[in-house]
Amino acid sequence: MVSKKEIPAHDHAALLVVDMQIDFCPGGSLAVTGADSIVPTINKYVELFSRSGLPVYATRDWHPAETTHFSQFGGQWPLHCVQGSRGADFHPNLRLPRDVIIVSKGNNPQRDDYSPFQVSDADGMTFLERLRKTGVIHLYLCGLATDYCVKCSALDALQAGFRVTVLTDAVKGVDLTQGDSQRALEAINRAGGEMGDLESFRKGPADTH
């Protein structure tokens, strides 16, 4: 049983929107069932964080056309989120702020890169370095997919010493095996992560106690 806690409020938080891209939504080449249904809830979180002056990060798969991530080159997944393709675009109804920090992952043809903690940006800065530079200590995660990139991102963040809250009303999973998403949340919980939702967001995330 995954426990939920009221989301604490402080000014060292950041929102991480994971892989809300067209190819992962209904009609895409690797669609997650119901993925588009969480877009309005994610937009509410984006608004809350932006209104509080807190950073919003958004990851995206940004694969080359040939990569060991794809089944035709020995990987697990069908072709998706190829660099510059429409499928790699964010969902058209996703309302990211103008100052969103986009983190591209999966652009190394020899790696899967399920987590932004595994990549560096164009300036050579790792995601971990960027978070620490801006004073973030608590990451709130939403997006796709619960049992893959959300899970890996959350576990990497916990291992790096961040406090982590998964926003359970704003994630969806692949569930290749029934129950994978629930098991992912339980694994995050066991590692020290917390669960939250809009109902538990009783104050803006930057309010102080």
C-alpha cells in the first residue's frame, strides 16, 4: 500500500514534468492509455509552481533515428520521439511556462536514458548540477510513464539526496505487466519518496509554515 502525505510547502521546490510528448499519448507510436487525461491536472500544477516563482522542468525523449533503444536496432521499444519529429513535440494542450527548462534525454544512440539524471545539457551541465545550482531540494514529479521514466527519475533523485513527491493524479503508466505502475510507486515509497495530489496541495508550494 502506497502511503500519501500532505504535500509540504517551501521555497526550494521544483516541478518536473516527465515526457508529456505526442508519441506517448493516444494516437502516438508508443501510446500510454489515458495519457492525455492527465494534461489538465499537470497544467494546474504548472500554474501553481509558476505563480509561486518556482522552477518548472520538462523532460523529453529526443532520440536519434537509429538507436539501440528501438526494437529494430536491438532495443525494447518501437520507434518514437525521434528528434525533430511531430511525435517528439509536447502534447499540444500542455501549457508549459515561457521559462520552462527543457531537458532532452535519450539522444545518445547507445543508451536508454530513462532519467534526466543520466544526461548533460548543451553546456555540459548535468541535471543534478543544475538543480543544486538553483537551490532545489524537493522535486515534485508528474507525467509519463509511471513505471519507466517517472520511476527512474524519482529513484535517481532520491539517491542523489533530494526529497521527492510523485503527484499520483498526474501520472500514467505503461503496465506491460499488470500492476507495474503500482509496483513502481511502491518502490519509490520504499526508497523514501512520498505521494501527493491536488487535494493535498492545500497551500501553494512556495508558502511557508
